Amino acid sequence: MKKLIFATALSFIGLTAFAQEETAELQTDNTITKTVQDFEEISVSDLPAAVVAAVKKDYPTATIDKAYKNESNQFKLELSLKDGANGTVYADADGNWIEI
């Protein structure tokens, strides 16, 4: 009986030792870079004036929630309208709408 209790205790200790893995701490530098479909997130204030003007002209009730830019100087814009609708549009640096 003593051997059974001892074996059970050893098994329990052995299983708990495997469950306690060390995890590396996440190092943060307060910089967030997000790349989506080769687009890197940028600040909305970094958008060219032509792109902002195109949004205001074609989507007067829209607000630009997020902006992304790729290597080809194309922009991906996540818009939300006052009626609650959301959408994504693509534009070049001159404010022309493109399809990707």
C-alpha cells in the first residue's frame, strides 16, 4: 500500500514538472508595425493630400479608420460611413481609385 501511494505521489510530481514550461518574456518597444497583403500600416496623417481629397469627394460621410501603404506607393484605406457601413478601398498616390 505504501508503494502505491509513493508511486502515485511520484507520478503527480512528474506530471506537474512537465506542465511548468518556461516561457520567454515578450520584449516590447511600443512600436507596432502591421503588414497586411504587402501593405504596411501608416498613420492617417501621412496620407497624401490627393488621397484624402479623393475620399472626401467620393465618400463625403466617410472617415478613414486605418491606412496602409505598399512598395508601389499604393494605399489601402479602411473607411467607415456615418450609417455604420465599413469598407476597404485602394488608391494610388494621385488619388485615383484602383482595384487590387
